[in-house]
Amino acid sequence: MAAKKQKRVTEKEIREIVSKMTLKQKAQLTSGDGMWETVEYKKLGVPKEWMCDGPHGLRKQANDMHASVNDSIEAVSFPAECAMAASWDRELIYEAAKTLGNEAQANDVQMVLGPGVNMKRSPLCGRNFEYMSEDPCLAGELGASYVNGLQSTGVSACLKHYLANSQETDRFSSSSEMDDTTARQIYLPAFETVVKKAKVKSVMAAYNKVNGIHMTEQKKYLTDILRKEWGFNGMVVSDWGATHNRPGAIEAGCDLTMWQQHETDKDIVKAVKKGTLDEKKLDEACVNILKHVYGTLASHKDVKADLDKDHEVVRRLFESCVVLLKNSGNILPISKKKKVLLLGDFAKNPRYQGGGSSHVTTSRSVSAVEAMKDMTNVSYVKGYGPGPKAKQLTDPEFWKTRIGHADYKPDQKLIAEAVKAAKSADICVIFAGLPEALESEGADRIDMKMPDSHNALIEAVAKVNNNVVVVLQNGAPVEMPWIGSVKGVLETYLGGEASGEVVRDVLFGDINPSGRLPETFPVKLEDNPSYLYYFGCDDIVKYSEGEFIGYRYYTSKKMPVLFPFGYGLSYTTFDYSDLKIDAKGFIGDEKKGGISVSVKVTNTGKKAGREVVQLYVGVNKCKLPRPVRELKGFAKTGLLKPGESQTVTFELTSRDFAHWNEECNAYVHYTGEYEIQIAKNANEIVLAAPVDIEGAYPRK
């Protein structure tokens, strides 16, 4: 049944409605009706709203707990968040999220579950494709753009998964054990940025525990920090099945429990009658839910989705996401006169989206083979097969066994055919990466390796052809034992339904790649700072690496990596100059003054392109052990023609130089020598200028 636009209802009117509800009705309202809806009370004039999975496209399905995750309406498949973040492009992410919001309006959906801004603590997290970055500044800023775009249409975003949902292994029972400094420096800031900059209307409490308490019962994080400290005034909803104690969740500040939990409504009724749950807390949960319901339905618009037009939005975003990792001898872009051989099952059957709850049903997916079908100099050979299929989350076998890289056996017949064809090709383009069965919601990867069949194909072809380019389709970093044997590597992540078209245009130079890595690619899994602690033991997962995750660890240890955070090449070159710093003074008060930084970027090459300017605050001397640099600002230039320049400006605040102090329970300044660093990536600083900070610590 199509939603009807509701009149605006004031908070006073909502409180009057709640006052008329019975205790049983209040308990029912704080639990979802089926998989995707809130409870409706027609006699009280209380409508229901519909929510559905995102964040990479609309996954609206039947309101049935037994429905397959792949059984949903047709919609546009956007680049996964791992790819979105590689764009470092606030404007294009805003546009894509706005397009998603319009599709939601057209399909009577009032809330989309996304974006996900959890930190990528380890490459093994099975859901990394659904998260943006290992860095809270990048994830927070891009997450805010996403929410602002989506909510500009009147549809609510649901920020997830709050908090420290860094692994899928034992996600229902594991406890993320960390001190306040680790939480405040790494795992909270991205959520804080989105709440403050985008006024997100809903936040999802995660499955896991933090320091022994389920997130749905975490008063410290749901009420004290989220609401009182950050000013969040929306609805908190549990992840689906994450609530273990309904009265405890209400007490902590989790308003809505999803899904199919009406059998526990009696627990709330009993708790109120016994006096162990204050009915005023229940009333506040009901008010928060109804404010959300009435607010989204009052913003309903009668629009129609134009999926062909939306496909072009997907394409424009993905054009900004592709990361050029290696281009030895300028093998790319490829001349259209060259004889090109495409290899790998992914070239014909691409992996362009995540699995599980982010799966989108689309009819517009275009493979590289399909995109190049009219190019007479391009041919295709399979090279490897699809391998084991991904099991559904609802399949009992999914939880019993995990598929690994060794389960993808090389097919020697297919490899022989590939080698034979490769000998006569000018350039071989091999499509490889991670099949859905190797990274999925509900289970973590068992290693950082690509399938044996993919690696074997690359290694065999590279022995007979010196001009090999690898196109990666994956949701997280992979080891590349063949990196020295190939001339080109494109990281495309999971690019959405337009992936084939965009990859074609990048390969042949119609698009100049401008993506940058939103995460570090270590040489091997064992280099990752969480390696010794990641899965935990007996449901206890210690975050012993503290704030030293990702590039913060690698740069501080001066450890070699395969590709650093923020890395990406271009078909042109850029020069940085005229670094200017205007210190207005801010010490002691975040709200007063700040530091303005500007730098000029010039295209010094022969092809138009876009550059990502990264600003880090470097710490050269400080009594407190700190990462040597942290990202505090970034900007993507417009399309600069050869010889053209653009000046980029950053505004830094007191917070950008502060560090959490557990004794003060606040962010404070530590006296030391700091630097403003303008960089191409976390390992390549191009301009720097010192800034002296005189703080309250260490105490004199």
C-alpha cells in the first residue's frame, strides 16, 4: 500500500498521543512489526513507516523474516562504500545518496539503513566492503555528505553500526574491549562528525558488546555521549536481533528493537509494573520513534524513479573511485590500436557489489566484456571459473564452514588456453579479486589472499607476456605476490552496476583515474597491527593496538607497505606550491579562531585530471606517544586542464591538534612541535610547515 503524506505533527501533539497509549501499546511500539515496519495504531492516528537496507542501493523486500536477502525489488546498484570512499569526493557522494533517497521515496521507503562508518581495524573483516575507511576523518566527512544527500530528499538515514563493530566473527556475543582513549581517538569520531554535521535522524546500535555490555544496553554511548554530548535528537534502533534485554535497552536509550520481538513486549510491561523500568523512559522512547515516523511521512513525495538516469549518477561517481596503483612504463592508458586480451571470469561476470544485506537486484549491470563488445581489437578468454558459490546467511552451512582461497583450484586447461592466447596479444588485462564467498556479512575472511585460481592465472600469463594489467574487484585489501611481474594494477573495489563501462574508459584513457586508497594495503596480513588480537578469545576481543591502527601504525613504525593510505596515481602530474598558514589562535577554546591553510595545485602534465589534496597534522615532538601524523582535512580539485591551477583551503580547529585525556575526560592540548603537512598520501609529504602548540600537558 502506497504511503500517504502526513501532516506535520508537533512534539507536543506526539506526547499527547503517547499519553493516551496503554502500557502494552507502548511496549509494542518499541518493537518492529515484522522485518521492516514500525507498529501502526489507526485509532490513535499513528501511521507506520517502512525501512530497508542500503547503503549501496535500495533493497526493499517482503516484510517477511524468511525472505531471501537476494529477493528484492529492482533498483540501481551504487558503488559499495569501500569504493565510494576511494573517490574522496564529498559532492559526488552527496549526489549519489540524494539519488538513492529519491528511489526510496518512489518506493515508499522512509528510512535507509546506512551509511556504515565503522573503522576498518583489519583487512579480514567480512563486512569491510560496507565501511568507508580506516581513518575517522575520511569516514566521518564522507559519511556526513552521504547523510546530507539522502536526507535532503526527506528520507531518513540510519548511521551504523554504532559502536566498534569491527568483525563479523561472533558478532552477536563478542565484546570489543578498549580504553576511552582508543574509543575517543579512533572509533567514536566518525560517528560524532556525522551526527554533528549532518543531523542524522537515526543511529543503529550494533550487535556486539563494548567492554562487556551489549551496545543496545550502553547508556554511556547511547545517552551520555550520543544524545547529551553530541546533541543527537533522533531515533536509536537496534541492529536486527541485537537486543537481548528489552527493558535494559529502553533504559540505556535504544528506542526501537528490530525485528519480530513482540514476544518480549511482556518484559517491558513487567518491568514497568515492578518499578525496575521508569515508564517515563518508555514514554521518551515512544516519542523518539513517533517523531521519526511522523517526520519521514510528512516528507513523503510522489515521485517516480528513473533507473536509466540514476545509472548515469552511478557511473559519474564510480569514475571518481577507480584507483591506479601501478603504471610501470606508462602501460596505461592503452592505445585503441593495440591487440588486447581480457582474461578472468570477473571480466564477464563482474563482482560489482557486496553480499548479504547490501545485495541489490539490478538489470543494468554491465561487464567489461559487454562494454567492449564493439571493439574489434579486444578478445576474451576465461582463464578461471567462478569457483564455489557464496552461501546465504540463512543457510545453516554458512556458519559451519568457511571457504578459503585454496578452495578455488586452478583449472590447468583454462590456464593453458589463456597462456596460448596471451602469447599473441599486445596487452593482457586480467580481472581478478575476491569472490563473494570469500568476504560476506556474517563471517570474516580467513586470510588476505586472493583465490589460488586468480593468482595462478596472473602468474602464468605474466611469464609469457610482459604487458600485463590486473583489474581488481574486491571489498578489502589483498596480498599481491605477483606485483613485480605485472606492469599495471587498477583497484576498482566493488563499483556498482556501471563498473564495466567505467573500467573500459579508464583502461583506454577516456577517464583519468582520480581515486585514492581509503585504507592501507599491507604487504602481508601479519603486518597488520591487530593481527595478534583480531578474533579474540572466549568472546573477548582486546583492542590492544589502541589508536595505532592502519597508517597511524605503519607510518609511526616506518614499516614498508604494499600501498599506503591515500595512495593513487594519475595519467597526469601535479605540483604543489604556495603553502600559506594563517594562525588565528585557538588554544583553550575550540569555538574561537582556528588555523586557515591554503595550497595551490597545478596540473603539470599533458592530460586533464583531478587531484586529492591531503592535509595531515604531524607530531614531531610530544611527551605523549602519538601517531606521527593524522589526516585532518582533504579536498578533491575540479578537473584541471594541463597548466591549470586551483587553490585549496582548509580550516583547522583546536580539536585537530588535541588528544583525549582520560583524567580530564576531555580533549586537551599537549605541548609539543607539530607540523601542517600537505601530502599525496600518508607516506609522501610534499609541503610542510611547523606549528608550536603550548598546551596544558604535561603539567609544569
